[in-house]
Amino acid sequence: MTWRDTYWDDATQSPDYFRSVEFATVLDGDYGTRMFGRWIEQLHPNRHDLIRSLEYLLVTYRYGDDVQATLDTFERQLPRPWDDWAMGTALAETARRYPDVPVELRNDDDFAVLAELLRDDEQLFALWREEVQQAAVMALSAPEVIPAFVASCQDSRAG
């Protein structure tokens, strides 16, 4: 079953939703996110980095300034290595201002170093979280990702 099959009834019963699809609705943490995740799985099955970017955004948006909840969720639910572009970019940018920050997260030891630094410094955590969010948004904003998804939703309405 394709993402269109799964969501077609919703598209035809509630075309307003599809008319209003935009970046924010894709990242609503609910219906839009599930639909977008399904679309990625089917149209970009080898792009784990896209799913990971979506996960980074959902976790950091959900927990905000809560360092412990953010790190616990990352540790429990996002297996390492975190070697995707978004995390690599976020770590590199953060390390420019905080040289002790690891620039790679290959294993639990690397994560433990980062987690200790983030727990000890709220400003560092805020910077890292912002860098993760910016890099993830950049990855998902590529023409073949969210813009293509929005166009697919509009095509579903027309079809």
C-alpha cells in the first residue's frame, strides 16, 4: 500500500488539510508527520538521514529546554552512529564555539562525552539544540523532500 492509498480517503474527505500542507503541518508531530514519514519510506527508502532529521526535530521540539528528557530520548530511541549530515553539521558548528564537543557520535562513549557537556552547560545545550534543528530543517528543505512532498499532496488533491 502506498502513502497515497493510506491517506487518500483523508485527502478526499478533508481537502482543506491538503491545501494547508506546509512545513509546519508536516512537523505537527501527529497526522502530518506520520504521512510525511510514510512518504519518505516509500519515495526515499535508502535515505535514513531524512528520517533521522525528522526524528531530531520531533525530539528537540517536544522537549525544548529539558536537557535530561531530550538526552534520554536520544539515547533510548535513536541508535548510534549518528553519522548523518544533520548531526555532523550540528556538532561541527557547536564545536566551533565549544571545542570540547565531539564532532562525531559513533558510539556510546562519544554520546556520553556530549551528554555530560550538555547537562553541565545550559547555553551549550541551547546552542547544540538550535544547530541540530537548523541542520535538520536544511536537510528536509531540499527540493526533493518537503517541497516534493507538498507537491505530492497537491497532486493527490487534483487526482
